[in-house]
Amino acid sequence: MTSVLPISGIAVNGGYHVALVAGTGQRWEYELHGHDFVEALCVVDGIGLHRAGEADDEPLAPGAVVVMLPGEVHGLRGTSVAPPLTLINVAIPVPRWRDIAAVADLDAGFDGRTAAVLRVPGAVGLFRALLASAPDRQEPRHLVRFVLGLSEGLAASAPEEDSSWAARIAWAAGRDEVLHEGLQALLAVLSLSYSHLARLCRNELDATPTEVVNRARIERARHLLTTTSLPVTDVAARCGFDTLSRFYAVFGRETGRAPGVFRAEQLSGLATARRSRR
């Protein structure tokens, strides 16, 4: 019998809950389970596997998003590959979810785009912004901005003008034109001067604008290396690096390993996890 996790067990006073969750040990696993709340999760580091109901496992890589509605069941599985699967998890009571959807004229079922592993532009920044928004205060505006941003991300559109700057910058940095063209494209997308953007990046993301762009490029590269068989040279080009040496330097600085080594580790970890499930 599949267990059902109640919102009352993780959130208080009918509020939402957001937390950073890191797997521990080798090949840790959350067995198939359901919820009486809406769950949204985003992978911020590591790799793993996701299973929705009786469907086949899908790989989880940085930037991957899963939305689960009440009545759906899923499970998560980490691998022995370092770093461990780390994600930001958001639990939203159904009444709050429906209220936001009704006011914002959203489909509360996300047009059926739930349970599958999705790629949502700017997702990591969006989830990090909610995590950093003092969730103990339970200010409705933070949750509203998160749900709107998630819905808009699923539609591949820009965040609302009043969304947090952390979410807007992260979304913009993940756009194809910014990955390919770099800082000048980021300034153009956000309609900001360099000095204004630098100040926002420092205050909101503790990074320089160049670091923000490079992190977005490496996030895309990690996803491509994990989920495709593209040659490393093609991955570098698709992520906006004009030379292979530059790609290797930035990738090594951000991940601590070469792209080929990273890919081999990810594929080995996924294969091991799948074999152990049989």
C-alpha cells in the first residue's frame, strides 16, 4: 500500500513549506508515495532517478523540475555518484494552490504537465528565491510569486515584472541567447546597465554578472552531458563557449572535474541505480 504524506506533518498553521533536501549515503531512496498537498521540487546538484507511478525511471539532473498533485505517486532514488542528489522541495496546501490559480487565471492542474521530469527556464533561481524568502514568516506574496514564476517557466515565458530579482536574473541567464552571447545579451534581456546588474547580482545572488552567466552555462552543460550523447565539443558550443579550453576551465572550476569524467560518472551512477532496481 502506497503511503500518503500529509501537509500537517511538514507545515504548520496551514502554511507552505520549503526546504533544501540532500540525499545521504549511497543509492538512497524515497519509496513510491503520495501527498495530500501539491509538491514541487527542483534539483540543484547531483543526479538521480525519478519514478512516477508505474512509468519508467527518468534521470534527474541539475535544473530538473517535478510537480506532483494530490492523487499522484512518485519516488526518488539517488546514486553513488558524488555530489549527492540535492534538491529544493516545496509543499503547498491544496486550498492555497487553488486560490492562487483562480486569482491568476492559471490551470491548477498545469495542463496535465505534472509527474514528468521537466526543464523549466530559470527554475533553480526561482526555487532558491523562495528558499531565501524567510518562509517562517509565511508571507503570501512569496508563494504567489513562486507559483506564477513556475507556471510561466513551464510556458517558457518571462517572470512577472514584480518577481524577485534573483528569479528574474536566473531566468534571463538561462535563455538561449544569453548562453550563446553572454553578458551583453543578459543586459539586453533585463534592460539594465552593467552597474545596476552588478549590484543586483551581488546583493541577490552573491555573484558577479559573469559568474551568473557561467553558472547558467555549466548548469546547461551538466544537463546535456547527463541526458544526451552529444560530443563534448558540441556541448561546449551549445552552452556558449567559443573555445574548448575555456569550457574545460570553467567546467572544472564549477564542478571539480573534467566534462568527460563528469559524464562517465553520471552514466555509471544511472546504470547502477537502474540495475539495482530490477
